[in-house]
Amino acid sequence: MNGWLGAVVRFIVSAFVLLFIGFILPGVEILTFTDALIAAIIISFFGYLIEGFLGDEVSPKNRGIVGFITAAVVIFAAQYFVAGMDVTLIGSLLAAFIIGVVDSFVPMELR
């Protein structure tokens, strides 16, 4: 699933993961599916910018740690752009961990 269809599927799956995280984690609140979808788009956009900025200078050994920290910072910052989203610092760390675990199980064709 390449191109725009793959991107749409990824955003929808990310939105459902964010809703699930908001349901199970204290410190993460996402009100509606629309809020989760907007948050997924914003998180993807900022993640893309940060990964583009870091480039290939991060070693493969440290890429997981950098990716985790980047995800936590981006999730925390996304609350300032999405009206129905409220995240604590601990909530963003836990959310980044769960998203990383879920992402490791998503087949490469859907990424």
C-alpha cells in the first residue's frame, strides 16, 4: 500500500491507537476520533521534520532511543495544537512507549 492510500491507512490506525491510549493511560486525554486524527497528522508532521533534521547522524544503535524521546516530545507538544487533547509529561512517555510497541507489530506493508 504505497502512496496516499497507505498514508490514509496509517493515519487512521494511528488515530485509533491514540484513542486507545487515551482510554487506558492516565495523563492522556483525547476527546473524539477527529481530535485523534488531527493529533496523528500533527504528530506525523513534526516527527517527519525532526527525523529530517537529525538525518543519518544517529547511529542504528541509538535510533530507538532517539525515536522514543522524539515521539514523547512530539506527543507532548501536539496538545498545544489539538484542542481536545491533554497530555502530561509522564503520559507522553507512556504513550510513546505503547506506540513504539504497537508500531513494532504493524506489518511493513502498512507503514
